Amino acid sequence: KTNVLGAQETPNSISTFWDYLYSSGKEGPAGLIPALSGSLSTGELNSTASVFLFGNRLLGNIRLRQVRIQPSECLPYYLQLEKDARCYPDWSFFMEEVKYSKDWNADFDTSNGEYQWKSVADTDELFVVSGVFGNYPGSGYVVDLPAKASDRYAIIERLQENFWIDLKTRLIVIDFAYYNSNLDLFVTVRVL
């Protein structure tokens, strides 16, 4: 738990989330993804290295999943400040966004897989996930990060550049699994 949550400071904004997930600095990559799956600083640019602490080995891909909300009517106060204001409410199952959109960019290309909503059956997730601020569906927008480190970081950078996470985002789930051959145990981890 310490190694997962202590990879970087706990995110409290969109930009600190991306730093928590992955950042490239003078001393090499930092953040949760390099901590989980091998670091590029040891020359593993094209590596599929996945050794973690105490002999645990990463199984499969690291999955990112986001749950989004539709915009709602703004209170009159906000409409006085800005005529075409967009407001985004707290999470509600009835307001889940199932067609990815950017309110500020109607021409945004949503043809890539990470912008396609997936149902609970498509994601093979539990119907409901409990978080600090409420219960969330197992559906959403899914990105499975590839095993190859350079491809994985390229996808993360593309998601960040294209504002995959924005004001509509209500939950980000990071899922991964390890196997420890010394103990013959599997461990699955979900970070909300």
C-alpha cells in the first residue's frame, strides 16, 4: 500500500493526477506507473520489465478507467456571470455520460478506443464500485496500457495532451494484478 500510494503526492487536481501517474524528470520517470512496471531510468526504454517489490510480477496490462458525468443546468447566479455557462454536478448514476464529448470542442475526435464508453459486460467489472464520495458503476471509458514501456508512456502522454480527464470526470480507477512465485499468491489492486 505504501509503495502504491506513496509513488507521488496524492493527486488533488487534473495536473497532479498526471504527475501521480507518470512524470518524466531529469532523474528519469517517476510516478505510479514506473513504480509498478519498471523504470526507464535503467535503460528499459523498450522493456516489458515488470518486477515489483519482493518478487511480485505484474500480470497483464495496467487498466485505467474513467467514469464521467453529463453537464446539468446551472444555477441562475452562474448564468448571470456567463450566459452559456456549463455546470457539472456531483456523481449520479442517472447522469453518467455514455457518449464522450468535450463541451468546448464540438469537433473533438472520439473515434479512438479510449473515448468509447464500455458497459459493465464489456469491462468485466463489478456492477458497483464503492468510493469515498459514493458508489460508481463498473462501466466507463477504458484504456489498457500496453506491456512495452515506451508505448505505455506514449499513451499516457497522448491522454494528457488530449485532456482525457476534464471537469466531467468523476472517478478514475487504476487496476493491476501481480503474482508472487515465492508465496504462490495472486494480488489484485484497485486504486480509486
